[in-house]
Amino acid sequence: MSWGEQSAEGPPVCPRHPDVVTYVRCQRCGRPVCPACQRPAPVGIQCVDCVNESARRTRTATTVAGARVSDGRPVLTQGLIGLSVAAFAAQMLVAGFTNQFIFAPSIGWIEPWRFLTTTFLHGGFMHLAFNMYALYLVGPILERVMGRWRFLSLYLLSAFGGSVAVLLFSSPTGPMWNVGTVGASGAVFGLFAALGLTLRRIKQNHTQIAVLIAINFALGFVIANVSWQAHLGGLLVGAALAAVYLFGPKRSRAVLAVSATLGMALLLVLMAVLRYSGV
């Protein structure tokens, strides 16, 4: 029996709610649809079944990195800034706080969490302000393009890479072995590299970001107490991860992104272990 025949034998009822009589029909399938099952469409009303079927067939829009397109708040960027500001306040107010979480090559083997915790510490207000301003500008862009898990992985592994680079360029017999380094600069340089590659991926001019990276990297050799080693490590790790996230084959992009993230983490751990073992 067709739906047209149903109206001749009795009032039309909603297939989902047979006890509800309705004279409104879905614009796609033509079935009666009660108020509870009605969904507004560009033209007329559709039933919930047709809307769900359309959603299943519609491909989810993704960014160039394979993340779902989202207009949500950059919660990770805001969270990272909040953590850094809170850590700086603790540095100012809590005696010994910095010494508990700062990274130095001499202590990293005993307390390895310092490789990451040191990125939330800063050497002064201007140091904090510069890094957080850079994160505020670049973070929301990359959080949308990369997606949250890629963005957070990029930030933390770039920070980790900065600490590993400090370790690799230090000698157990040299003065830098016992010198602590703090700051989010390694992570920020990783974000700079990712932004430059993102602009290249979407065929936008990336000259300005390349010049910015070059200038800030050069400052590490001019300004005292600036760790160019951390900048270099963060830059290389961020560039490597972003290259996989952005330029990997579309069909295997998600698998490659996960593999590259885990592989980079393992590589950095291995490099640190080999350095401490004297190899």
C-alpha cells in the first residue's frame, strides 16, 4: 500500500509514531511526519530519518591537516597560556618552585619530567609575555588547522625537542651541564615552523614567518641567556611533525599522523637515553 493510498483508507499517521495523525509530509521521501519527527530543511520539512541518512552520506569537511573544520574556541591555546601564567605566579610566590621543575642536563636523567615541565616556567615577566603573545597569535590558527590532538602533540613534542637539544649540545664536563633552561621558546619555535609550512601548504606567502624565525633564531646568538639550542630543537621537531600532518597522503594521513607523533616521541626519548649513556 502506498502512502497516497493510505490517505484514502484513513488519516495519515507518522511511521515512527503510529498514534499521531499528521498531514505534513517529508519533502524528500513523502511520508507523513509528526511534529516530533519534523526537521526544518532549506525547502519545507524533512523527517528525521531522511536528515540522518543525508548526514551519513555527507562527507565531513576537513582542514588541510585532516582535522574536522571547527569554529570552536581555542581551548588548548587558552589552557597552555593559563598554565604558563599560573606557573609563573607560583615561581614568584612559592619558594623553590622553579628548582623543582626546571630542566638542566645534569638532572634530566634522574627526574625526566623536567624535560617538559620547564617549558611552563619563565625567567621573567618579559620572557613570559613574549612567549605567551606569540602563542596567543599563532596558537588559535594552528589549533583549528591541525585539530586539537595534533596541535597539543606539536606543542609538547616541540618543547620536549628543545630540552633534548639542550642536552645534546651540552657536555658533562662543560659549564652548561648544570645550567637550567626555562621557557616555552622551543614549543613556540615549533609552532612557527608549523605555521610556515601551513602557509606553504595553502599556497600563501610564507616569507614573513620565515624572516621572523630567522630573526628570532639569530637573537639567540646575540642576547645573553637565550638558549639557541632549545630554539633549534623545537624548530626541527615542529617542522618534521607539521610536514607529516600537512603533506602526508590524504588516504593515510590519519595513520601517518599518529605514527609520526609516536615515532617522534620515541626518537626523542632514545636520543636522550643514548646521550646519557655516553654513546
